[in-house]
Amino acid sequence: MKRTINHLFLLVVSASILSSCAFGNKTDYRGNYNFKPEFGMPQITLGVVDRRPYISIENATIDPTYTGTIRSIAGIPYPVHTKSGNPLSEDMLWSIAETLKSNGVDVIQLPLSFGISEKEALTMLASKGRKSLLITLNEWRAHVYMNPTLDYDLKLSSINETGEIIESINSHGTLPFGPGQELSNLSEVVTKVFGELLNDSKIKETLLTDESHQPEEVVLEIKKDEQMPEDATKLKAPCTVQQILKMKEMGMTDQQISAACE
């Protein structure tokens, strides 16, 4: 009888230890992600939208705060959530924005509701009147057991001031962040993923200052038999050189071109 009681006691203690190793774990996604942006210091609006297909706002186990699973020694999976209690997308938005700000980028954070459509997100971003970056989480899930890994699938879109997507890239894969079951080891992987994503060469080109959209200084050629309009010798005009040449080909006078380009 004594042996039976001792055996039962060991089972209860073992179950308690296994549960405490896995149950109730949290991951802190708020903080500086420690990557350096390579696209200068533009003014941008930043949004992050969570579109992971298995997330449910009605299920606390896999709601938008869900970040992955951790298994006990016995292999029993337990959900892991954000330490802040905020949706994962909001923690990522805050952290990426803070990282950019610390490197001189002027960022407006725009929180986006879970699962909103791309069209809705673009409309909201365009309302700020700036170039924007939109990060879509199609997958983000850490698996912590013997060999911890992170599965991710991200889409990054660069958007102009009117809400039009001018470039999109995808990044996906599975990265190890072991050894051991320490969730803190995940930080280096997060920095790597977002650093490489935001510094992609195609995205950088869209964020660098585009001088082709700046007004050009245009010198209008006045023919001898035409009267030179006032202020027409050197005109700051929104028309491009190509547009002015085309208007000349169409037979427009310099006065008409000057008026059209004011």
C-alpha cells in the first residue's frame, strides 16, 4: 500500500512538472528588432495584417495573440501567446516601427484589424497621404520542442500615396532557433526575417526619393517671330520635358505651353 501511494505521488509530481514546463508560456514580441534599414529616411505609414488561416477570434487557444506551440517533455503541445496580451500583428507593428524610428525613419503606425481585406488595408493606408508598407502574416508559428523552429510566410507590399501597390515580395521558410527550449532564442530569428524582408532591393528602390516626380526646370525656346511671354524664359513647370516636346510637335505656341504647365 505504501509503495502504491509513493508511486501515485510521483505521478502527480511528474504531471505537475510537465505542465509547468509548457502551460501558460508567453512570447515577448515587443522591442527593438535590431536591424538597420537601408532605404534612407522617408516618411512612411506602416501596417501589419494577420491573415493566418487557422486563427479564430472566437477561440482563445488560437486567437490573434497565438504565436505557436511548446511541448512538454512528454510531447504534449500547449499554445503560446504574446506576453503583452495584444494581437501578434500589433506587437510586430509596434516593434518594427520603433526599430525604424530609432534609425531616423518617420513612421506612422496604423493598426489593422485581424483578417481585413487587402483593399480595405490599402484604403486606410492611403488616407495618411504617404508612401506605405504593408506586411501580411500568412503564417507565423514557432514550434518549441527538441529542435525549435519557426514557420513563416510573409508578404511585404510597397504602396504609393494614392494606395496603389508598386511592388510586392514574399518571404517564407522554416528557421531553427535552438538549441534548447528557450523562447528567448527566437529574437535573433525575428531580427533576421524582418531585416531581410524590409531591406529587399526591390522595396528599397520604391522608398528612396524619386526625383523623377519633382518639378523640372524647363527652358522654353521662343521663336524670333513670337512674343516672349513674361516669366517664360525659365519656368518651373510640372510638365516633363517629353510632355513639352510633344506639345510643340502638336503645334502649340510657347504661350499655350506655358499656360498648360502652370
